[in-house]
Amino acid sequence: IEALEMALKRATICQVDKALLDTAGAKLKALKEEAARKEAESALLKAIEAAAISGLETAIAKAEAAKVSEEVIAKGKTALAEATAKKEATENLAKATEGKDMDELVAALEAAKEKGVDTKVVEKGDTRLAILKEEAARKVAEAELQKAIEAQDIAMLESALTQAEAAKVEKKALDKGRKCLAEAKDRKAAADARLGAEEALLKAIDAAAISGLETAIARAEAAKVSDEVIGKGKAALAEARAKKEATENVAKATEGKDVGALSAAIEAAKEKGVDTKVVEKAEKRLANLKEEAARKHAEDELKKAVEAEDIAMLEAALSQAETAKVEKKALDKGRKTLEEAKKRKEAADALSAATDGSSIEALEAALKRATACKVSKAWLDDGEAKLATLREEAARQEAEATLLKAIEAASISGLETAIAKAEAAKVSQEAIAKGKTALAEALAKKEATENLAKATEGNDTDALAAAVAAAKAKGVDTKVVEKAEKRLANLKEEAARKEAQGQLQKAIEAGDITELEAALSQAETAQVEKKALDSGRKALEEAKKRKEAADALSAATDGGSIEALEAALKRATACKVRAALLDAAKAKLAKLQEEAARQEAEATLLKAIEAASISGLETAIAKAEAAKVSEEVIGKGKAALAEAMAKKEATDNL
């Protein structure tokens, strides 16, 4: 500020430009305002830290006048509000401490702590609050003790007495409460004794022990338990005594052998609820007595069935004997007899079925089994007769089947042997005739096969074609025919290949795309050797590239892109496009490049005019003249250069 004041004073004396003086005066005013603002802000921050209400009010007023930032002023106002609130909280706490309203004091303490009131003032309030709370607690404890005395409840009395003693309630009230508690405990003891006797009697009823019930009933009567519960105890005692008698009776019957007496004793024991183990023992004894009688009956029935050797009787008797647990020896004899009877029946049934059937193996097996199982002789004789008939028929069928297989196989030696066997086995004339026909066909097929093999070895296409046709007609092996056909195809392919290769060479020499494509397609179909195909493909590719390059060069020559024309020229030269097209393109490229240089020089000159740089204008004007830019644009550049040089001179002078 001091430096600016001195400079302003000097400038005014020297009559410096008024605009510059005004600017400096405005700057000086701004600096002074800023200094005042900073001073006011600093004072306000100190006042905030001191937290004095009067100091804050003064500092805030000065800060607002000095246009201190709203943020700092807001902080000052917040600090003023907090200081004012703290003062109010201090005054409220002092007032509440003097009074007796505990809620008011609690609220004042909370507000004072929240507002940061002096700790000594707060501690004084806390001390007063503790005194008020103690007095209130004593009154509450005395009231609770009185309620417990009126309720005559032990837990309430014990809790209320503890609370009253802790709150230092007066002795008279405490003594009254203690006396009431002692009386309540005496009453509870008497009730507990009655309840104990009742519970003991109920447990004795559940246990159902005679001695326990007698003792519990006597105790319950002495403790004056209700007549209803004692009545239940006496009823349980009567049931226990009846149960004991039933237990003794069933035990005695279990030792004997009287099924009727034991059954009656078991029923009585169940009715009286005798121990399940005792009843189960008696029932087991009863079951044993019944099983013994059933076992003897079953053994007699099994003996009768074994003597009869009847399957149904044996199965029924064995089932009954197993259920009755007849001894193993008798059961084994019955099972063996049953097994033999079943095997004999099964063997007879199998022999009957095999005799009715047509299987030699089945009938032989059935006869062997039936003989071993001692089936009747009549059944065995019938089986032997049927077996002889089946064997004769099997021999005839075998001979016919062999002939049919030989016909299918079409083997000359096999057919000759099979025909001889079929005639010996008296096979039908129809089947033998088929065999002889097949033999004649096989001989003809053999001849056609030999002719085809001979023609395949030669190079005569017509002879090979005729031999293939004859072989197919005679059904010669397909592999032999396929080999001959392959040879015939090879001969034909070789001729076609030579023709296609000649056409491809002509197309390569002509260099025509259409002729090359047609010749290549024909050559590929005829599988001309790779080297010739590669030459044709290369020639086709070069012809296509040459055409594409010529088309691209023509399009680029008609266009206006230097880059496109340069690229097209390079490609066309590499592809050996005709010279006339190349020359026309080169001439067009030279014109485009000359026009581009002129446009670039003109654009550079216009930018230099806009920039008004002397060196830039001099360079741009030189390039524009070399590139033959229009005189009008060059004239503008020279005018701009003259203006720039004049401006520089004026600046230097200034």
C-alpha cells in the first residue's frame, strides 16, 4: 500500500496518463479495503476464541462493515449464540440448584453440561441432585415396604426391607416389616409341610408300593391333607393289595401244567396290572404247553404223508410240522421224500413235453433224467421211439441246409459235395434242382471273372467295357468288377487330362481371364498335375490383378486425390499396366500436386496475415509467390506485413 501511495503521488506530479492514474487509485482503494477486511476478520477470530459476548458482538459488527466473508461472520455469530446459550444455561442451573424440583435440576444439569458451563457450577448442581435423589429414594422405599406389609408376600417383604435398609428408612417402619416377614415365613412353613405330605402321597400312589402307601397315608392324615387326596391313596392301596394277590396266583399256575388254570390266572393278572415280566413268563409257559400238543399232532400227520408219497399231503404236513417245530430228523425225512416225489413228477412232465416236441437234445436229456428218477417204463419207451424219428428227420434237414448254404456261398466244389449228400439223404428234388442250377451259374461266373481279369490287365478300353458288362450280368465279385471299372475310369481320365492340359497352356499364352477360368475349371476336373494347375492359377491371378490395377488407376485419374492416384500408379506399375494409361495418370498427378502446393501456400499466407508476425508473413509471401498464389492474396499479405512493421516501430518508440 505504501509503495503504491508513493508511486501515485509521484505519477500525479509527473502528469502520467489519467487512465493509468485511475487504475492505480482503484487498486490502492482495493488494497486498503482488503487490509481492513483482514484486520476485521482477525479480530473476529480472536473474539471467537475468547468467547466473550460483548467482544463477539463488537467484532461481528466490524466484520460486517468491512465485508468479511459470510463464512467467517457465520462462525462469529455461531460462537455468539453458543456464548449466550452458555450464560443462559449457567443462570438456569444456579436457579434450579436453589430449588427442590429434581426434574428441573436434571434438565438444567444436562443443558449446562451440553453448553460447557463451568465445572464447579455443574458439580454444585450434581451434589444438590444427589441429596434430592436420596430423599426421594427413602420415601419410595418406605412406601414399597408398606405395600409389602399389606400384601403379606415374603419375596416382596424381603426386597422392600433390603431397599428400605439401603435407603435408611426409620427403625419403627423397619421393625414392623421384619415382624410381618417372620409371620409370613411361619405360614409358608406350615403350607410347605402339607404340600410335602400331599406330594409324598401322590408319589406313593404312582409307585403303588403297599408299605410306601401305608406310610404316606399316615403322614398325610397327620398333616391334614385334603380328604380327596387321602381317598385316592387308600384306593391305590386296595389296588396294590389286589395286584399282589393276582401276582401270587399266576406264579403258582405257571409252575403247574393245567392250561385252563394258567389261562384264567393270566387274565386275572392282566386285569389287576401285574408286572408285565411276570405275565410274559406265564404266557410263555402257556404257549410252550400249547406248542407241545401241536408238535405231537403235526409229527403224526407228517408220518402219514411220507408213507403216501403224495406231494400235496407232504407239503401241507411239512408246513404244519415246521410251524409246530417237529424234531429235525422227522422234518429231514419228510423233505427228502417230498423232493424225490417232485423230481419224479418234473422228470415225467419234462419227458412228456420233450416227446411231444421236436428237439433231439431236449428229448435225450429228458430220457436220461426220467431214467435216473425211475419214471414208468411205458413213458420211457414212447420217448425212445420219438427220438429215432427225430434223428432221421434231422439228418435230412442238415443235408438240405448244407445244400442251401452251398447255393448261397456259390462255391463250385461246395455245391458238388452238397448235391451228392442231399441225394443220399433223400432231400426233395426241388432243392437238389436249385443246387444244380446254382452250380451251373457258379461255373459261368468263374468264366466271366477270368475274362474280366484278363481285360483289366490290357489297355483296350472297348474290350474292358464289354468284359465289365458281362461280369456284372454273371454276378462277378463286386471288388473284382470295381477294380476293372477303376481301371476303365483311369484310362478315360488319362485321355481327358491330356486334352485339358493342352487347353490350359493355350489360355496361359493368351492371358485372357475368361479363357483362363474355363481352362482351369476343366483342368481341375480332369486332375491335371499340380505344376500345370499352379502355372494356370498364377497366370489368372496376375491377369486379374492387372485388370484391377488398371481399373483403380483409371478411377484415381478421374478423381482428385493425390494419395489415391500415387497408390494406384505404384500398384499399376508393379502389375505392368499398359504405358498409355500410366502416362495419363502421371500427368494428372503433376497437376494435382501443383494445385495442392498453391492451396497450401495460400492457406499459410492467410494464417500469417491473421497472426500478424513479421517473420511469418515474410516467409509465407515468399512461398505464395513461388507457388503462383493469386496477386490479390499476395497483396493482402504485403499490406499485413507493412502494418505489422509499423506497429513494431510504434511499440519500440513507446
